[in-house]
Amino acid sequence: MLRIGCHLSSSKGFMAMGKEAVKIKANTFQFFTRNPRGGKAKPLDLEDMQNYITFSQEHGIAHILAHAPYTLNACAKDPGLRDFAKNTMADDLTRLSHLPESMYNFHPGSHVQQGPEAGIAYIVQLLNEILTPDQKTVVLLETMSGKGTEVGRSFEELKSILDQVELEEKMGVCLDTCHVYDAGYNIVDQLDDVLEEFDRVIGLERLKAIHMNDSKNPFASHKDRHEKIGEGSIGLEAMVRIINHPALRKLPFFLETPNELEGYAAEIALLKSRYQEEVGE
Ligand code: FE
Ligand code: FE
Ligand code: ZN
């Protein structure tokens, strides 16, 4: 069974997202923990969460992915900004402790003029301060396109972070197809090679989720502009190979394509129709 969903608005709460997911025939989804530009989260609604958990079990929804606000910068030069990222992420993790099986994805950040090594050191420091031995939520580093001074443009940079996190077992990686293609990993013509490289550098056991996005820009452009499935430089057939690849086919896939719900429903149906079920699945 293909585990697939899309990014949904969290403004109306978890039950609303669960119902939307069912409506578009998704069996997972991603959401922002709060306004994507940062700021205060809504008060925790434990009743809504509890209702959602029952609903998700009845409808086979699982492995949902929380996304941190993308404006957080864990490796900002300004200690105030780093503190803000740390406090926000720690608060998000506390909230997510009420949701079994949830994962938490964040952009490693931008080192600006400090260089990637300094940036990585700050990210590691932050993670070592917020991760706790008893947390259930796995925290994912997202692969980035290398726009500007983004950290996470290469598997080596992500590995360097993972290696220095004390509670490494709480960490994983979310591979964004648009980002890695823009970063210069050729998942269109050399998918096997890219996955072998991921395995060699990071280890495929650390790969926990896939963001499914086509790219508006050509290979290695370092741009990060998402396109609808099949309408960009990656193309539908490469996407079909990705969802069916033996190393990836059991992972949850999340669409972050420029779509309304209707468009997401169509992409989910399309990818489901191209997924090769195995006997006994
Ligand atoms: Fe992201
Ligand atoms: Fe993404
Ligand atoms: Zn992106």
C-alpha cells in the first residue's frame, strides 16, 4: 500500500485535517506546527487531538509529519534568533508528544556569512539542547537545494549534523525530491546511484520520509521552486520510479506541490494508480 498524502492547513485543527485527508484519499499528511512564518502557536486542544487519534485509527491514517516554521534559523549568527528557533522547536516537540507516530521535520537553516561548519555546530548545539531520551517523535533534517547559504545541500552536511547529535537515534532525514534534484543529485537518470550514495554517506535506515515535488527549474539549479507532479524538470516517470523503488516504497510520501485540495486529490490518485502493489500487501 502506498503511504501518501499532502501538506494540509493546520488552522482548523487535527480533526479537520484528518477529514480532509480522507476526502482526498490520503492516508497520511503534513502540516505546519504554527504559522509557517513563525510566531505563536494556538493553545493546545487535547480534545481535538484525542478525537483525531481515534479518527486516524479508524481511517488508516498514520505517520503524519509536522513541519517546523521555515523561517526558523537554527544556525543564525544572532543568538536571539537561535534562541527563538530553539524555544519554538522545543515547544513543538512538547506538543507533538501527544501525537503517537508523528515525525517533526525542519530546515537546518542558513549559515549566512559564517560558513557551513559554524552553521552545523550551532544546529548540533540546538538539537543537543532540545532532544530528550524519552521523546517518541523522530526529528528529521530536510535535504535542501543549496539556495543561498542553506545548510543541508549535501548528504555530507546532513551526516555531519547527525554524527554530532548525542541522541542520534531520535534523528532522521526527509528527502525532498525537488531540493535534491536542484542540489545536483540526479534522481531522474541515476536514482540507484543517488540512493547508493545516500546509503554510503548517511545510511538508508535514517531516511524516514519523502517530500514529493517536481521542480520548476533545471537540474542542479539550486533554486527550490516546487512544481506539480509531472509538470516540471523531474517528470512523472521519475516520480513513479521513486515511489516504487525497493529502498523507498515503504516510506511515507508527502506532496508539497502548488495545488489546492482538488489538485492534491488528483496527484494522489495518479501516483496510487502507478504504484505496483506486491502480493500480500
Ligand atoms: Fe520543507
Ligand atoms: Fe520539502
Ligand atoms: Zn522547497
